[in-house]
Amino acid sequence: MSASNFDIEKFRKVHALMKDGATEGERAAAKNRCEAIAAKAGLTLKQAVSKLGRAKPKNEGGWSGHSAREWADRYEREQREKEASERRRQEELHRQAREREEERERERQAKFAARRAEIMAEFGSVKAFLDRNPREEAILKAADQFITEWSEPYEDACGTWRRSVAEFAGVSDHFSILQKVDPAAIEAIKTAYLFPITMRDMFEELRSWDKLERERAHFYCHNEYYFDLPVELRIDLLREEIRTRPVTCWEDMEIRLHYKSYAWQQQWIEPQDFDDPEWARMCADVQILRQMYKEACTHQNGGEDTASATPGGAQVGRRRNADIRKSVLSMLDAHPELSDREIGRRVGVSPQTVSNWRARMKREAA
């Protein structure tokens, strides 16, 4: 680096602060900066200072300590204005985000209110809906010998005083119940009423419990509801069977794959698509293998479709409209909570096609 790279005007301004800064710290900092500028140009501080007398500053009025102070004040003022502007921008972004969330919350509460009205029309009162249903009563009856503690009476959302199971077979929390409970208690809950035999029936019962929990929660301000511990155990048993039981048909495999997305979706208040490329690829691969098996069975039996008893399934290659219709209707019947986009991705058709068939099903059911 040569002296030709020496920014004398910049050095002049900083040097003025070095001489006439308001505080000792400011002057020391300016001196360090002067030395750095000089070193960058290959000069010592003394050599750099000597050049100040040779070059006339661009500011014709000269550069005094007073003007250096003005420059520093102006710089600090501009920085404060920039920071204030950024704060205002961030505050505006936060305000907009808050308004969007408040709008979403109003929409959610409106939906909850509409559903509460439908429930009231069906059950006649909040109490009737919050009262234990026959399945819950059967489970508690089977669990009676394992209940070691009841809660203190509490007032529920409709003003009814109730008690819940506080401890069941030595368990007093609602998490990982299945791993902690006595096997005899598990068997009692499992046989409280007929346990589903097929994977589809297990999934249907699980969904009915989740729906009941979600809708009872609509009557509480915090939008949360908890079943009695023995009921939670029954629900855990259903989940465990769906996750671990060996499959017996193609439909079992599809239900297990769907359960993975369903379990993920349950954590959200608003419906969300389960966007997992690896999982989506597995779903598509199962459909491909299923179709290959179907075609192999048809070929071996001289054209008779012996695999047609296995329900559902996306087709490979050129598909007839009847096949597409059957696949879409099967998915809509089994998983009506899925979005058109999600069903279309699984079956291999456009979301609009799914939407058309969904609307037609509603018209026919009306």
C-alpha cells in the first residue's frame, strides 16, 4: 500500500476529533482510528499528520474542532433516526402479524360457536354432551377395581360438579400411560367392550374419540379437554395397535401410512397438510406395488381380477374413469378430513377432480 492511497480528507476529519474530541475516550478512539488509516496507506501517524499542512481541505472554511463536533453530532442523529425508523418498521410488522392472528382467532371462534350450536341442537344441553357416553361408562366400569383415587369435585363448563379419575393402576398423569399400567388393567380396558378387529375399525374408533375430545374442548375457554385416565388408556391401545400390528392386506398398509399424517395433523388447531416428501413417496410406492400385484393376479387367472377384493388403490399407466372414480370415492369415504390437494396427491389426480367428486357426494347425500 502506498501513500497515494491515503484518504487525507477522511484522516483530516478523524484527526480533528483526535485533537478536539469532547472526552478523553473519544479522543483516544479517534487516535486509534487515525493510526489505522495511516498504516493502511503505509504511513506512520506522524507522517500522515505532516501531510495535513500540504493539502487544502475540501471544506474551504477549514476543519475545526467545532465542525468536527457538528459532524459527529449529525452522524449520531442520523443513526438514531435510522434505528427509530427500523423500530417503527418492526412494530408495524408485528402489528400486522397480530391483526392477522386476531382475525384467524375470530374465524376459529366463529367456527367453534357454529359447531357448539349444532351440538346443542343434537343433544339439547351442554350437560348432556359433557356427560360420559355409554362407551366411557363401560370403560370406567371395567376400570373400577384399578381406580385408586378420584379427584376433588370441580365445576365443569356447564356448571355441573364432577369428579375425574385422578389415579388409575398407579398412574396419575396423561402421558405414556400404556408403558406404565399393570397388564391386568390393560386387558380390562381392552375388553370393556368389543375391541376392533380390523385396522380400519381401530382407526374409526380412534377418530371418534379424537372428534369427541376436540368438540368437548369447544365448550372450555382454554379449548382443552381431557378424558378420564382409563379412557386415555383405551385410546393409547388403539394408537399402539395401528402403529405396530402386522398388516393383513393392502388397506392396512394404507391406513398405517395415513395414521402417520393424521397423528401429525392432530397437534394443530387448524387443518394442515402433512408435507413430507419421503412419506408421500412411500404412499405412492405402496399404490404401485398394489397395482402390480393386482395385474399379476389377473394375468395368472386368465383375465379374472382375483385381487379386486382388496379395496382402493391408485392405478399405474392409463386408467379408466371408473378406476379414478372408485379411488377418489374410496379415499373420500375413508378419510373425509383430508384436503382435496392431499387426496389428489395420493390417488394421482388433480385437486379439482377431488373437489368435484366431494361436492357431488354432498349433493347426493342431501
